Amino acid sequence: MLYRQVGGPAVTRQQLTALAEIATWPNVTVQVLPVHRRRQRGHGRPLVILAFPDPEDPPVAYVEGLMGDVYVEAAEEVDRFTLAWTHLVTQALDPPESAQ
């Protein structure tokens, strides 16, 4: 969360500088979800959709939680996580706006 300062202004500056640097990597996209655009509940926990180059390997959703980490493999459940991810991406600022 970019709006929550932890460690003071110097630490926040270092974190934002590191994030801006990582955003220039070719395999990374950084998008900021403004507070006023957060319409859905339940977000805020790390969510990863793992996709594999071999079509025989279906995607897997990985979610971190208070009770441990969960790997979701059922296609219907992965589809629900993918839909939630899509909603987040469409609500977020695009990468150039996020960099600003």
C-alpha cells in the first residue's frame, strides 16, 4: 500500500525508488490501484496466477492468507481468481499513470 508510510519518509523514498526501477524491467508491469477505485472487497492479499508454457500444464492460482498459502488448481476456481485479477487490472491506473 503506497499510502501507508512505514519506517519514515527516507524509507518510503527508497521503497518508491526501488519500485520505479523494477517497473522498468521488461517482465514487470506496475499498476497502482487508487483508493477511490477500490470497489471490491477481499483484495489486499497477494494473488498470483501461474501460467506455464506447456499447454498440458493448466494455470494455478496462488494465494497467501492468514492460515497459510493456498494453491488452487481446479479450473473453475482458477477462473474466478483470474476474473478478480482482471477486475483489479481494469480499475488500476495504466503503467505510465502509475509511474507518475
